[in-house]
Amino acid sequence: MPKPVLGPERRTNPLIWCAAIICTILTVAVIITGMVVFIGYMVIRPKVPQMSVASANLDRFSYDMASVLTLRVSIIIKAENDNSRAHASFYETSYTLSFHGVKVAYLNADPFDVPANSSKYLYYPVESSSIPLTPEEGEVAELFLRRNQVVFDIRGNTRTRWRVGLLGSVKFWLHLNCQLKFPLNGTTIYPRCSSKSK
């Protein structure tokens, strides 16, 4: 019986073996990195820092027959870092205080840090005089005066960055969009408005 004829022996190219080994090493590294990140997250439980309006006070609000508005208001904004193991940096802080669409003041802050489990207060005393109003805006001002309550809007953003152990640096935009309803008797208000509510 004739013996079968065998072709030349085929061997796997060494480059393919190298590529397979490299892919295996990368796959294992990705899996280990994912496990470390997940375990680190579960242990540290990072929390997003927050911005909120802590309190506000309207000291003066007057509107005269020349359609000119004058006011004095104090606003305290709170930057809060609830992370127990990481300090947070706040930057690009910029808010606009407006009355019925009329921009009254810009509330800005230089970059600052808040230690772990701590907070920082930003004080904004705003005094504006001779703000011209259109007839429609003047009617709104008169309506608020009759109701003994004035409504302002505060809107803006802050960027925050904090480092979470081996997980690296985390960045977020914090947005504020609040209505401040002031009684005209000078009472301090404590609005429940923060970036957490968005």
C-alpha cells in the first residue's frame, strides 16, 4: 500500500506569536486596570463638589419717575467639597445677577481650592445705581414694589477639578440657575438652590 505524500510542514510565523502575546498582555492589563478603578471607586466613593446660594439680602430697591433703578444686595455663594480624601479646585467661576432680563452685576471669582470635607464662602456685595429701565421693565419694578417682593435671577457656571487617589483627575461643570425672591423689608433669605438640584 503506497504511503501518503505529506506536504511541507507549516510553522506559525514568529511575528504572529509576538502579536498574540502582546495582545494577551494588553488585555490582561486592561482588565486589571478596570478592576483597580472599580475597587478604588467603591472604596473612595468620590462626590461631585457643589455650588449653592447660601444666603442673600436686599438692602435697597428703589425705582423713580425717571425710569432709573438703584439697588444694594448682598449674596453669599457656598463652594462645598464633600470628598473625605481629596481637595477640590474651583475655577472659571462666573455668575450673572439680573432683574427681569436686565443684567445688574457679574459675580466672578479667581481660582480657589477647598480642602477635603470643607467649604468656602464667596461674598458678593452688589451696589448698582442709575440702571435705566424700559417702560415695560419699569412696570415690572412697580408691580414688585406693590407686592413687596422683588425677584432676581442668578445664573452661571463654575468648573471644578479634584483628584481621586489612583483614579486620576476628575472635572465637572457646575451650573447654577436660581430665582431669588426678596421681601422688601430687608429680611435675609436662604434659598434652596444649588448645582446639586440640576
